[in-house]
Amino acid sequence: MAPKQKRQRTTGKALDMNNYMNWGVTQLRHALAGIGLVTSPTFPLATLRKLYSDNVVNVSRNAARPVAQPLDRPTTVST
């Protein structure tokens, strides 16, 4: 027989509560309600995480990207 492996316990300090992937259903619902999204009480945790990711995380990432500025003069290509 193979030796039994002990399961490692995680304490509350091991989880980073700033990461939305560690949030519970209630905390995700409150965060989504804070940005104006009303969610169904039957949505599972995975769906709430996807909604949060699509509407909060990805929006903030896109806002951090610089927007291309238009050129003052037309672009020409010489050959």
C-alpha cells in the first residue's frame, strides 16, 4: 500500500482577499452591485467571477493602455 499523504491546511492568512478569485458569492454580488450589475440569486460562483472579470478587471486593464494619438500630418511610405 502507498503511504498516506497528509493534507495541508490553509489558514485564513494564506488567502489574498484582494484577489477576486478568493471571494465568496456574497462579496462578488456586492462588488457587482456596486458597479450597477444586478445578478440573479441562482448564478453560481463561476458565473459571478466571469461577470466580475469581464466588467471590472478587463475594463481597468483596457483603461491603463495608452490610446494611439492621431498624427498631425498624413503618413507616407517611400519606396
